[in-house]
Amino acid sequence: MDFQDFLHFVPNFAQAKLPAVAAHLKMAPLERADALRNLDLKAKSPRIAAVMMLFYPKNGITHLVLIVRNSYNGVHSSQIAFPGGKYEIEDENYEQTALRETHEEVGVLPKKITVLKAFTPMYIPPSNFMVHPFLGVCKEEIYFSPDPREVADIIELPLSVFLDDNIVIETTLSTSYAANISVPAFKIENHIVWGATAMILSELKEVLKESFVI
């Protein structure tokens, strides 16, 4: 989609009703879905993180940025994610966390991003994080400067590809909580995007599709 056409729909995004957990569950592994339905957050006392779902123009075409996390000794090693990270005490709010972490991880200055909307928080059991996603737009082309300590690669996903239902697949994976299970996922380039990122993407996709037809 042409980026100028995309900008015409920005007011619709900001006003859109969130499908919330109903959208998350469409991309949740069966075992994860059961856990979400019976979740007791008070007992978990999760840590807090925030991420940025950032749209921007590349050669005049609308793109969404994702990152490939570095390989490390942890449950999210080498996974596909949004730019973002842990809430720090000096952050005024979760939106600022998402902006700060996006700058630190991929080099986009906070002043370049217009934050449109907070999306439904997502609890991630393996790391005990509650992640707060934000939808943002940068109106100029971005020259990413990824932090090599955290980011192995940048994925620049065209909006038209993201909206194509053919990228939704079922695949078999071994996770931190089960071996060889069938999971719904997005196949993006040569990457399999599943788990929390896929569930957040599912809500984003539903909001966009609904907003484009209003």
C-alpha cells in the first residue's frame, strides 16, 4: 500500500475497537490458549515491557519493522519480535518505554514517531512478562541502526504482505513448555513468527483490516 494512502486511515486506527484476547487466541498454540483462559495475573506478579508496532514508508510503500533477536541463553533467543524491551523506573509510562527501547534497539528517535494507540497487553508465561504494545507511525524513511548486542537482523515487512492471509500457516515446533506441538504462525520471508509476537500481530491485522473498510 502506498504510504500516503495509508496515512488517510490513521484516524481510523486511533479510534478502532480492539478485538483483544479473541484476536490473540487465533494465533495461540492450544496449550497457550488454555493457560490464557485460566490466567491469574495477581499470582504471577509479572515484569513489565513495552514494544512498538512501527509503520513507515520505504520507497513510498508502507512497511512494518520487526527484529530478529540475537542468540543467547534465554527463552526468546533468536526469535522474531517488535522493537521494545523492559520498563525502567525512570520511564514516565509504558509508551515512553516503547519509544526509548525502539531508539536503543533500532536507532529511531522518539521524536520521529507518532504514537497512535495502545493495544491489548499480552502476558508471556515463559519469561513472566506483561508486554504492552503500541502502534506508531514514522512519516519519513528510516535508516535503521540496530544495536548488535540485541538485534541480529531487521525485517522490513511490506504491509501488503502482512495483510495477505497466505502467510498464516500451521507448523510443528518444540517450545519451552512442550515438544513437537502444532502452532499457528506467520511465515515471513524465511522466518517463522509464532507465540506472543504472532498473537500481537493478529490483533494488529484485525484492527487494520477493519479500519481499511470503514
